Amino acid sequence: MSALNIFSQVVLAIFAIYLTFKFLQALRLVPNQYAHIVERLGNYHKTLGPGFHALIPFVDKVVYKQDLREETIEVEPQECFTKDNVKVEVDGVLYLSVVDPVNASYGITNYRYAAVQLAQTTTRSVIGLLDLDETFEERAKMSKKVVEVLGDVERLWGIRVHRYEIKNINTPRTVQKAMERQMTAERERRAVIAKSEGVRDSNVNDAQGRRAEMVNISEAEMQRRINEAEGWANEIEAIAEATAVSIEQIADAISQPKGKEAMKLQLKQKYLKVLDGLGKDENQIILPKDITNYDSLIEGLSLEQLDEVEDTPKK
């Protein structure tokens, strides 16, 4: 076998292997959530979805493979200046996915890089409109603004930006120290205010307690006096009722036969009882001219008057 024949066989073998490889390349198995862009003779032909596909060798070619799943793209830290000329360093995370594989392939050379650059420029623009204190409070506003700006190019780039989250906002060490001093002063101010409010509330509670105590004491004293007055009134009423009953009984007794004689006898007994205590040393008395003639003495006295004479010592 000559060298030419050997060379020809080797070339034919290589060509056969090449043809086999090309035919194998024409058979495509596309995974789920992927899309393959096929060009025919250099022009866009079709988009292959998930499944098995057969292409024409040497005519059809898969030029782009797009992943349709949501991607997480790191936005590198960048220096920005706030409205009050403070330099901060901001980074974030971008979440997007391909919704139109054709535009994502032909609408822009690299949609990932373009989305990151647009997110960075939008972040710088938004931070430039805010003061330093507002940048820490307006993270949601900045994220929303980046999503809105990227939403304007979604159709052209064939992507959809789901959200953008700012991870860190770093400030220079000098600014951090100033902010720490400010936060310390703010906490001390709040502590003083809280302490003063506590003292004020305590004083108010004490005053309210003293007032309630004074009200309770005055109401108790008022109730005590009312009860005493009611007791006195009841006592006077009872005495008056008893006196009235006694008078009625005496009047009934006098109106009975021999009632006057019995009345005079009782008066004489009381008169004699009064005279029984005249000899005591502690009594100082003024006697009538004739104490033995008690008929004339008791003529004008009533039974109640003799009771008063008997109960009240003469001094």
C-alpha cells in the first residue's frame, strides 16, 4: 500500500468523523427552561424550546443558548456622592430573567453587563438627589427607581427585572464617627426626655392619689356628719314622739275618775323625794317661807317640772 493510499484513507476517515459529528450536532435536546436560537445560512431561523429537535446539517446552526430561569447578578460596589457632598460606597443585587430569547440574543451584546451598568448609573443619580441621612431611609425608593429604569428597556433587551436590592451603603470612617456621635447624642436626648416624662407622670400620679385621698376623706367626713345629723334627728323625733305619748297618757289618766287626786299624790311623792336631798352638803338651795304647806306649792307645778328639780342639783 502506497503512502498516497494511506493518506487518502486517513483523510476519508477524518471526513467521515466530521460528517458524523455534524449530523450529531444537528440533533438537539433542549433542557427545560432553556431556549436555543437557530440561524440558517447566517439569518435567524427559529427558537428551539424544551425537547428533541432535528436540524439540517451545514445549514442550520445553534448560535445562542439562553437560560430562562431567574438570575442573581452582583452589582459591584461603586462610589457615589450624596446631595450634601458625602462620598458613599454602594453595592447591590439584581434579579432578572430572560423573557424574549431573540431580543436577548440580538437586541444587545451582553444584557447582564448592560443591566448592571444601568443599575449603577441609576443608583448614582438617585443618591445624588438625597442627603446622607435619607440614603439609609430611602433604600426602597432607590431600588424601585432602578427597577423602573430597567423596565423601560425590557422589551428591547428581552429581559425582565424582578427586583433590585441594595446590600450595603458604606461611608468613610470620619463620617461613621460623626454619625456615631450623633446617634449617641440622640440616645442621650431620648433618655433625658424619657426620664423627665417618667418624673412628670410620677408627680401627676402622686397628685392624683393625694387628691383622691382628700376627696375620700372629705366624703367620709361628710357622710359621718350626715349620719350624726340623721341620728340626732331620729333621736329628737323619738323623744318628741315619746313625750307626746306620755302627755297623751297623762291626759287620759287625769280624765279618768280620781285621776286628778292620783296626779296630786304623785306630785306630792316627787316633792317629798326632792326634799329628801336637801340636807346634803353639796346642795345650796333657796327655800320657800313654809315648806310644809306643799299643797299650795305643788298646785302650780307639773310632774315634768318636779322631774327637772329632782335631776338637776342646786349649787
